[in-house]
Amino acid sequence: MIRKEPRLYYRVFVWSGTLRLFHWTLAFSTFILILTGIYIHYPPITTKWAEFKPLYIMATLRYWHFAAGYFFICALAVRFYLFFAGNQYERPTDFLPINKRNLKSLIHNIKFYLYLTDEHECRMGHTVLAGTIYFVLFICGVIMGLTGLYLLYPETPLIAKAGHQLFGTPQQARLIHYLLNWFFIFFIMVHLYIAVWNDFNAPDAIISGAFSGSKMMPADLECPIEELEKIPFEK
Amino acid sequence: MGKKGHEIELAGGGVSRRTFLKGCAIAAATLGLSPEVVPRMVKAAMSPKRPPVIWLHFQECTGCSEALLRAARPDIATLILDLISLDYHETLMAAAGKQAEENLHNAVNKNVGKFICVVEGGIPTKDGGIYCKIGGKTAMEILNEVAPKAKAIIAIGTCGAFGGVQAAKPNPTGAVGVQDLIKGRPIINIPGCPPNPENFLATVVQILTYGRPPELDELGRPKFAYGRKIHDHCERRPHFDEGRFVERFGDPGHKKGYCLYKVGCKGPVTYSNCSVERFCNIGAWPVGAGHGCIGCTEPGFWDTMTPIYKHLPGIYIPVGGGIREQAEEIGKVAVGGAAAVIAAHAAVGIGKKIFSLRCSTEKKEEK
Ligand code: HEM
Ligand code: SF4
């Protein structure tokens, strides 16, 4: 099937500046956390030469890990705030499969990614499949933050108490922290692939949207124009 | 002669006064107290009413008692003759059989609410607790009889505190620590496999001096001994920060005293003062001797800290009778799998595109 192009598009602004700030803070901090975290887990080089010149490589990378960890936690806090205070598309009600419309959309998304249908769902916010996975990622991020803080401050009474209730000993928390690390690596691989794949197969230009906050919506879509005009035009 | 028992002991040279004072001073230092409390401690310890101690043995290897016998500061003689009155200890007492049973009964009932009950070993609870019986009574029965009458209970060793090796999965005898069975009495856990006798001693002296147990952490361990990670006070820590690691036992790094992190040292997640107190009065301790910490003061360490020479535990996967995977293997498999799926997905997509393009050009040509 050849798509009808040129087609008329509206450029609609969906993602608030705050959400984009959250996205890139999370992206960069996660990237640093994974790299430094893997070094902490298994330092591949033993710096034999450091006998001559101090490097403090483990101490430094741990420091970066903790610094990035704070950015990561702040990013999650911002996202949590947007769950309630964000625009229509940033709230969980829009992208979790909790009603009939979203459930239908979820099934459609899965079919689309399995090449069972060519019909791309042009949707203003997240597609439901993406939204659900992002939500799972958010939960995993919270667990990363909590286990991370527990590993960092295990002697602080409040954190010690909460950590013991939630995860058990620091060693158990460390195992959870490490296993979920692989979920983040897995997520990044799939996320980047899907983003690029969508740029090939769908017209909404989601990659540039991650910077500009906009999406391209086909004008011939059944979605009424008034709906489109309701969208906050903030930049 | 008008002299009380301990004075005769001191005068007779059984234990020199010097040794005895030294013992008190060391106990104070272990507790992190100022030297000013030493006289008070000495007074408490010299009081004719030395606290009776009843020492119970259940599922254990007697390693904790063995460690106690090797206590050097002060030695065992000072401890049991001057500091405490060890009224019942199965491996250290002369009595046996019926006489021993009587001793226990008398010691408990003469000192209700006054004695310190020390429990060494886990307590099996499965099938009515039949897996550990002494004199026809189960460990549970003995504990329930003795512990509620104690002033305080000290669970010595990881078995007494958390169940220990017999509580490791699948825990066939349903072994638990004292704190899981006894409520309403102060319980102090001194875990370790074996624990440092100095920590035990300092706890006893603290109870003697102040009449209350020391400050405890989340797991009921005294904070003076279990308040810091091994890693925080480890002599190899500069090597850790510097990224200098032992790769294999016996390699050049090992000979140079590098950090044992990569050969499975659990110091970063283990709470104990081993690196500070050390053992046997000769400054020895595992990491100092070139072996990583095995995390023996943490609950469930047989399950969570093994394999000993790996950083993290294996994960049990219930496939084909169960396999134990190292966590990173799982990660690599997951990520490798994801890469394969992505590649296949992309290939199908490209293939489909080429196919549909060809179809449509064919259709055009037909027209
Ligand atoms: C996506 C987020 C994160 C990833 C992928 C990640 C990854 C890792 C990894 C792989 C390790 C090594 C685990 C081990 O084998 O011991 C680690 C350790 C650690 N992480 Fe994270 N981490 C993340 C978030 C955080 C956060 C938010 C904090 C809190 C500030 C944090 C604090 C720590 C601490 C304290 C350690 C232990 C360091 C040590 O034992 O020396 N992490 N992390
Ligand atoms: S040897 Fe163990 S406790 Fe010591 S610095 Fe290395 S990891 Fe930490």
C-alpha cells in the first residue's frame, strides 16, 4: 500500500516544556547511571598504573553515579507532579489501558508493531502501548531510586527502617538494584529502536517532537478540529 | 575471712586486678564509652551480685562458645569468674544428665527476672520442634520455659539471632532465631559466624552497668558493634577507591594487598566492627588475611551472600529442574534476546516494505 502523500497536517503542540525537561533529564541521567553502575558492579580494569599516579577511578565514578542519581530522582519527581498537574496527555488517564477506548488502542498498537496492520493510529498523546511501558518504567525508576538511596544512606534511621521493610538487607536491595539495571538497558534499546522505526513508518515525527513538543496530525483524520484547538499552545 | 568470693579470687591471683581492670577498660572502649565510666563498670562487675547467665545451646556448632573460649581481652576466666556467674553452660559445665537438668531448673527459678539468658543456635519449629531435643524436651519448650523469666536475652551468633545455616533455604527443620519466638523481653542479637566475643562481653557489661541493653539497630544488633559497614573501616578501602582489585587469589594484586571486591567481598553490605575490633588479640580478621568478607552478620547470609566468591547471589530459575543463574548472565541473555528481536523485527519490516513495493509496481505495470 502506498500512503497518500502529500497529505495535509496540523502541527499540534502536545508536550509541555516541563515534560520535555523531564524526558531529557531522565535520559541523560539514566545513561550516566548505567555506565557508572556497570563499572561499580564489575570494574573491568584494575588500574595497576595507579600506583604511580592517583586516579580515584572507583571513587569518582561512584560520585558521578550518585550525582546522576539525584538528577534521576528529581526527574521522577517532576513526572509524578505532571501525573496530576500536567496537560491532558501527560496524565495517566490518557495512556493507561483503563477504559474501553484505551484498551482498543492498546490492541491496535500491538497489531501495528507485529506488522498485522499498516494503519497507524494517529493519537495526540502517547499511544497506549508506549504509555503503559513508560508507566512500568516509572515504577521501576522509583524502585531504583529507593534501593539506590538505601544503598547510599543505609545508616540513616528513616531510610534504614523503610529499606528493611521494603527490600530486606542492603544485599537484597543491591540485587534488585542490579537486576532492574538490565531492565533500563533493555528499555533504552527498544525505545530508541521504536522511535526510529516510527519515524520510518508513521507520520507524526515523534523524534523531533521530543525536542519541540509537537506532533504532526493528519488533517483528514476523524479527530475534530475543535479537539485540536483545545490543546494548550505553550512553548 | 570476711572476704567475698571475687575478692579472694583477685587476691589469690586467679586473675590479676590489672587484667580485670584492663578487661573493663576494653569493654568500655568497645562500647564507645569514655574512660570515666570504667570505675562504675568495675563496681558493677565487682558487685557480689554478679548477674547469673544461663547459656542455652540448640541447633549450633558450638563455634560461638569456642570463640568465647579464645576471648583474650579479657580472657574467659575473668569473664566467667568475675564479670558474670555462668550458672549453666552445657559445654563448659561439669554436670551431666539429670544433675544438669536440675542445675538449669534451679538456676532459672532462683533468679527469675534477674538472669541473662544467652541463646546459641537456631530453634527448629517444624513438626512440633522435634528436630532438636535435649533431655526429652524440644528446643522450643526449653526456650519458652527459660527465656520469658530472663531479665534480657542475648542471641549469640547468626543461628541464635536469625536461624543461621539450618534456616538456609529450604530450611528443612523450620529453624528460626530467638526473636521470632520470644516477645516481650529485651532481645539483643550478636550475630556473626562466630561473633566477636568482645562484642558479647561489652554488651554484658553494658547491661551490668546501666541495667539496660545498648542501643540497637533495625535487626536488634547493638549499634556500637554493628553500626557501620565493614567496607567503611576496611584497611583495603583506599585500593577500592583507587580501582585496584584482586582479580584472582594469589595474583600480584593479591600479594600487594589490593581490594577484594571482585572476588566477592561482601564488606560493602555487611554491618560489623570486625575491621576495628579484630580477633584473638592478634589483630587478625578475614579481609586482613586476604579473604573477602562473607557477610556472616547479616540475616539469611547463607542465601543472600552466596556464592561467596561472587558479588551477587545467583537467581533460581524454575526451568528443567531448576538452574541457578548469576544475575549478570540473566541480564546479558535478556539484552542479547532484545537485540535479536529488534533485528528480526527490523528485518521483517524491511522485507515487507520491499515486498509491498514490488507488488504495487507489478500492479501498475498490469494497468
Ligand atoms: C536507572 C537508574 C539506575 C541504574 C541503571 C543504576 C545502576 C546501578 C548498578 C548497575 C549498580 C551496581 C550494583 C552492584 O552490582 O553492586 C549500582 C549501584 C549503586 N547505585 Fe545505582 N543505578 C540507578 C539509580 C540509582 C539511584 C537513583 C541512586 C541513588 C542516588 C543509586 C545509587 C546507587 C548506589 C549507592 C550503589 C552502590 C554503590 C556501591 O556499592 O559502591 N543508583 N547502580
Ligand atoms: S576488601 Fe571488601 S571491605 Fe575492604 S574495601 Fe574491598 S570491598 Fe570493601
